[in-house]
Amino acid sequence: MNEDVYVASRADRRRHMYTIGQTGVGKTSLLREMIRQDMKNGEGVGVIDPHGDLIEDTLANVPRERIDDVVLFEPFNLERPCGLNMLEWDLPEQKDFAVSEMISIFTQLFPPETIGPMFEHYMRNAMLALMADKDNPGTLVEIPRIFTDDAFLKKIMPKVTDPMVKSFWEKEWTKTVGEDKSKMLGYVVSKVGRFVENEMMRNIIGQKRSGFRLNEIMDKKKIFLANLTKGRTGEMNSSLLGLILVSKLQMAAMKRVDIPQKERKDFYLYIDEFQNFTTDSIATILSEARKYRLNLILANQFMPQLKEEIRDAVIGNVGTVATYRVGEEDAEFLEKRFSPEFSSNDLSNIDNYHYILKTIINGNSVSPFKVKAPYPEDGNKEQVATIKKISRQKYGRPKREVEKAMNH
């Protein structure tokens, strides 16, 4: 018997969704169709895509009446770079969160032996000094400068009110000389410098104001699409930008604490290959974000790609798991979620474009069942170029203008 499958309620979707499956089994088809339906239904949608194809297909499926809702972030668009500043903030508590997240991001991007307590100490004080002036925040590009340009440091110090940060720059840093200083500079500056020296990245993370406000995107139910294709952005750059975006989305969600719960608009965030774009704080999003109405749809290929804490947070918190064909190791791990109806052998032998769904209906867990994935619609490819052009004009800035502001 063939029947259509629906999510029973918004409350069920707020419990998040996780989909796993080897490459080529049809995972992206499911994401494409879910995104298309969310856009058609007028929902707020975010998509973070490391391959680019999902974004292109999504652009073709944007309903005509929602073209103006699209905010497209394409780092590789060099002519009108769109700003993304991790160091801007609205509420004081966001400062500490942003700093902690940024350190977690560097911990994820670089070998653990190169990130120690001293790196954290120096980075934290650099970022907090640059964030001291809320109306004129610094950027990641200025981190090397604060350590090497005394005149620049002197200019920002009057705005620093935190006694610990003040003490670091006025006492500890001024006493650091000779070999210790150069060693520290090599330690900190080299990591940030990797991104600062790249023109594409510098013109994005060097803008004092982000080209879009994620809290407005969520509250106004817009469509946010981040094309982080590794082939055009670079693997490390793609990861850094995706990690910053997910952190900023989390900050935007937490800011909703000021809005009465019944007035918070649902926002559906799709993250493909999510292990590249999430720090350990994903566990917080999974456990708490439903009260902020940030509803996650996470996808990846293999369980071993996930750190154990993240894997356990995902499996322990999501209300819906869709598993396509997986390898034996993953099948054994997932079997306890799907047994007795399906064995590990069943999970490693699912036909392409089919998946086994373990979900909840009105908050109650139901027995897993097999589903044939919907065939995604092609949409209107001819509108893609127009949407890109509109979004670039609205959210990007001319390259020359960006470079002039940074050199000012």
C-alpha cells in the first residue's frame, strides 16, 4: 500500500531531523524536495551547502512571489563581496559566545597540538579588544594588526573597559619582548593570516558589518542560501565560513529570548555535510534550539565523520532519523534505533532512493517504516541568474569600496 508521508505537526519538526546515507543513494533529493515545500509554504529557510548543487536546484525552485526573500551568500563572487563579521554583536552576552565559538572554530580547523592555552589566551584578548566598540567593531582581519601595529592598538584601547582585557594589553603584552613575542606572533598570527592573506576571504571577513542580519532573516522568514562549494571557495575557507555562519545563526536564535515564545517564527536550517560546519555547541542547538524555533535538518554520509559527543547529541536529541543505505559499521550503530523492525543487514541493503524513517507523531515515537523518496522537481532554471543578480545588488558591496574601507 502506497501512502504519502507527512510530518504531523510543527512541534514534531522542532525536534529536528537527521539524514544519513552513502553518496549517490538519494539523500540530496529528499533535502531538495523538503526545501522546495518549505519555500512554497512561506517558511523561513536556511541552506548551507558545501557542494553547490543543492543551492542551484533550490534557486530554480524559489516561488516567483518569494524571489525578493532570497539572501544568497556566495564567497567566490569576487566583484561584490558580501561581508561576514564574527566580531559584531548586539547583546553583551553575545560577545563571550562569539569569542568562545571562534576559538572552537580554530580548534576544529587546525591540528590540536597547535592550539593550546596560550593561543586561546592571546586570541581571546585580541577579539575582546576589537569588540569593545559596539558601534565600530573590529574584524578577524585586524587580529594580526593588533599584535603588530602599536598605533592601531593605542587607537582602540580607550574603548576597552574590561579590566582583564585592559590588563593584558597594558601590562602583559608590553612586557612580552624578544623571542617570546615573535614566538607568540608566529603562533597566533600565522593561523589567522592564512585567511587574511587570501583576497577573497579578506574582502568577506574584513568588512565591519555583515551584508545581512541573520536575526532579521529568521524573524522575517526569508530564504538564506550559502553556497560554500569547496571547489570554488577552498576546503579550509568553506569550513571557516560555514562554521561562522552556523555560530551566528545560533547567536541570532538565542537573541530571540526577548520575543514572546508564541511570536517566534520557525526557521528551518538545512546543513549538508554538517560535520564540517558545526562545533561542539551543536549539542546546545539540538537540545535547546526548539524553544528558539531554530529547527535543524542535518545530513552527512558516515557516522565516523562525527565526534563522539556530536554523534551522541544528534542521535539522542533528534525526533526524526531518515537512513538511506549505510556501511556495516553505521548499520550496527543505528540498528538499536530501528530494531526489531529492521536489522543492521536491512540498513546496509536499502535500495537507492528509498530510506527507513524513524519519526515521532505528535511527540510520540512510532515504529520505523520504509519510504520511497520523492522525485525532486526541476523548477525554473531560467530564474536562477536573475535571483543571483538581485541578491548580489542588495547584500554585496563593490570590491573597490570594500578594499578602500579596509585600507582606511
